[in-house]
Amino acid sequence: MALSDVQKDCIVFYLGYPARILYPGSTSYSRIFADRLDNFNIESEKRVKALLMKIESLDKKLEAAQCRVSTLEVDGIKFNAEGEIRSLKRERTRCIQELARFIDIPKIGGMNMGDVCV
């Protein structure tokens, strides 16, 4: 079973590309990008799906951590919410970089200016 359109859109979003990159006729369309997301063997596809699920899980954990950040101490117990957020963001970035390497599509945008696709 191939990646769904939703999964492909998630990959496009996580790697920082324009949403229309997978749509023929769009000025952003890339046949190379589309081909790379369509041609996986079963085991590689499983790995890509697992990475996508992990990134989604990290996004949910980050959202929950953001809600807790305002409460740093309760009854003398101190929380390290900012450390948790930093760790979750670092792991999310690592997973996205792993996904990019695995599918051989460079991540663009963000703070890493070395990742420019021409």
C-alpha cells in the first residue's frame, strides 16, 4: 500500500516545501519529489510511516507541554517544562532530518540555511 495523500502532504510540510509541489500543473510542481514519494518498497514505506507517526506524536506532546509551561511550581514541586519543550523540539528536528535523509529529499527553510534546494 502506497503513502496516502495526507502522509505525502505531511512530508511536504515537515520538509518545508510549498504545498503545491506534488500537484502537476502547479508552478511549484516537482516530478522528482513526487516520484520519490511514490516509489518505496514495503519495508521502506513502513519506516517512513513510522517516522511520520513519531513526528505526529512529538507534535502532540509539544502542544501538551506548551499548556503546562505556565505552571512551574505546585506545592513546592518545581517543573522543568522548558527543558521538556527543548528536548521534544530537538527530537522532532532529529526525526525530520532522519526522514529527509531516508527519502533523499533535503529539508529546506528554518534556521539551517545550508539546506537549499535549487
